[in-house]
Amino acid sequence: MTGRLITLQCKMELLRIARNPYFIFWSLAMPILFYFIFTRVVDTGAPDASIWQAHYLMSMTTFSVMGSAIMSLGIRLVQERTLGWSVYMRVTPLPGSVYFFGKMFGQSVMHLLSIIVIFIAGYLINGIHMPAWQWITSGLWIMLASTPFLAAGTLVGAMKRVETASGVSNGIYLALAIMGGMWMPMEILPSFLRAIGEWMPSYHFASGGWEIIRGDMPQLKSILILAGYLVLFMVISTYIRKKQQAMSL
């Protein structure tokens, strides 16, 4: 019975994601458009075009996944709460663990689809060639290292209004992308922004991919900082949700 409930919940989440316009625009169309512009249209003056094309492919893929984790998940959680769906789910026989698993499964499939589509776009646009281990390892890194942003998405989901959640998540998403060096190399940012950006989760998320396409592995510092952000966001999100549930009783 539990297996059937999990399957049905996962199918429902996938259907809801497929109908979400935020996913199509922010997670697929926008990153691919940026990738095309900054590798085929704009002359960045990169000394090695092939390295830059692979580097920026990692930037846009992490940008895509980060956005879907923060915005798509966060806004969807707010919508469900404001419409009373989350309250309804608590009074149904569906276990909370199944509901949570369905959410994470749907989000994981969204991330996997984003990675595959943008990787294919990189191959088609610039003919990027990398050993199979680099494609696979970078994809696995992006999937696993996205967990702090899923936790950030649950923070956005704790907001009271969809409009507020949309505006705040947009601002956070774009600020993290710029300060994390996803849109442009960190070297061209002012020194004070570079100093801040080097501690941002977005920088360490993307830098893992940058290391892999150069034949290295993500640095331990990046792993530890991302793990720290994951714990921080989870603790804050759990506290806020417990407080909200206590107030609603």
C-alpha cells in the first residue's frame, strides 16, 4: 500500500512540475539562452575557447538547478499552504514522509532533466567533448551539491504570500548567481564583492563543476561550506515551520 501511495504521489508531483512555467523559463530557456550568447555571440576574450565553453556550461547548469531548487520548490510550497492544500494533506491518511518523498523525488527529476537538457545544448551549440567520467561526475556533483539550495527553497516556502516569495526568491537567485561567478568570472567583480562571493554557496556549487571539467575533483573547502549552508538552512527552516504550526493550533 505504501509503495502505491509513493508512486501516485511522485506521479502527481511530476505532473505539477511539467505544468509549471517557471521551470521552462528559469530552468531551461534562460540558462541555454545565456550560454549561447556568452559562448557564441559575445567575444569574452578567453585564451582557450574550449575550456571557456565547458566552464560556462557548468555555470549555466548549476545556475539552472539552483534556480529550480530555490524558486520552483519555494513558490510551490507557498502556493500549497495559501490554498490550504498542505493543511488538507495533514488530515488525510497519506503519511507525511510519503508527501515529503514525493516532493523531493519530483524536484530531483526536475534537476536531472535540467542537467541532461543543458548538457545536450552545450554539445549541440559548441560541440563540447569531454570524457564520459567528466560528464557523469559533473552531473552527479550538481545533483548532490544542490541540496543546500533545496533547503533554501523550503525557507522561501515558509513565506506567507506567493507574491512575496516570488520577489524574494528572484532577488536571492540573481544575487547568488552574480556574486557566485555564474554569470561572469569572479575576477571582473569588484574586490569587495569577490571577498563576499568566495563564501557564497553558489560559488562553491559552481566551482565543483569548474574543477571537474579541468580534470580535478571538487575541493574539500567547497564540500564543507556547502554542507554548512545545508545544516544552517535546515535548522532555520525547521524552526520557522514548527513555530508556524504552533501558531496555527
